Amino acid sequence: FICVVEDPCPTLIKGMLEEALESGYEGLVLRTDNHWYRVKPEYTADVYITGWFEQYDTKKNPKGILGGFTTNYGKVTAFTQELREQLWDNPEQYVGKMIEVRYKELYETVSFRYAVKFNRFRPDKSEETFDTKNT
């Protein structure tokens, strides 16, 4: 469905997203004069780190900072620059640790779709969990 909103606030957008989801849509597309934005719900998961990898520049040269962690469900690649540098000090120490991540969708194979964002370490958890209906 299409509508025009002159000055949307976060509460209005959240309400419109909930309406769209209830109607069977996967999210919203918002357009301003200069940009298009996709708005989809975000979910969280607690997953184990299975590995790590270094970040590379556009010419495939190593940058000397963390590129991300691997999990059984895909890569986690969204970190702040400061956290990338901090975690790079000894990335192998995090393999086997539980982390909480934010994601938008899962494939039918229960792997992450799109960019997955690191939230925090979860030393209080010992079981992998997802808060979507897809699993």
C-alpha cells in the first residue's frame, strides 16, 4: 500500500511496519527526496563463534583489524571500528564463546541473510537460540 507522510516519527514508522507485517508484507520502503530506505524488523540470536577473519581493503590487502566472526549460521561482520581493533588483539580467544547478534532474516537453511550485527558477548548463556518463527 502507498501513502504520503510529511513528517514521520519513529513511533509512526513502527506502527506502519507492524501493519505491513500483519498484512503479509516483509517490511516498508520509505522514500525521501534523495534516498530510499528499507525498514524490516530486527531479531536477535545467541550463537557460538566458530572462527574469525581479518578485514581487507578494496585491493585485498590485510588491514590488521577484525573483519568478523564466523558462526554455524553465517558471518557476523558489523562492528564499530574501535571494537574491531580491540577484538583483533587476540581473536582466537573468542572461538567457542557465545555472542548475541541482530539480524533481519534467515534463509530456509537457517543461515543469516544480510548483514549481521554484533550486540554483545553472552557468558550467561550456553544454548544457541533465535527469536524468529523461521527456526
